[in-house]
Amino acid sequence: MEKKPTIYCGGGNKRNENWLTVTVHIDKAKEHIFEYKGNRYLKLNVNVKDQADQYGKDVSLSVNTYEIKKVKDILGLNESDNEADDLPF
């Protein structure tokens, strides 16, 4: 499988063990918005860094480009086989 380049689209800070604050760079992410059953979605990866970067950010955001359809094709599943369980994320 070909590895796609990471599309970084924001960053933020870890406030405590259960709370992250992030800012999304909309212009970098908007071309990856997709529609599912009349709603628009954007899949993101939220990564907590080991150390803060030069700007004090210890959380990074990247676009999740994983495509579930490829897995379904490999397994030989049709869209109608699993329609009730098919989630957009």
C-alpha cells in the first residue's frame, strides 16, 4: 500500500489528561471535507507530541486520509452488505 504524505492542518495544547484544545487551519483541510447522507464531515488525526514544538504546541492535527472503501474491496464486501453498520468515520 502506498504511503500518502501527512497533511498537517493545525495544532494545539494538551490542557490536562482529558482535555485538548486545537485550532484547525480550514484552508488546508477544506478540500478533504466529504459528504455522507447529506452531512459534511472531516476526518482528523489528533496526535499528542512527546515534547512541545518551538511555538509551545504539544498537539498536532493532520487529515485522516485512510479510505475504508479499499478495505471493503479487498474483503470483497459490497456497500449493501453492511449498510446498517456503515458509519462515516
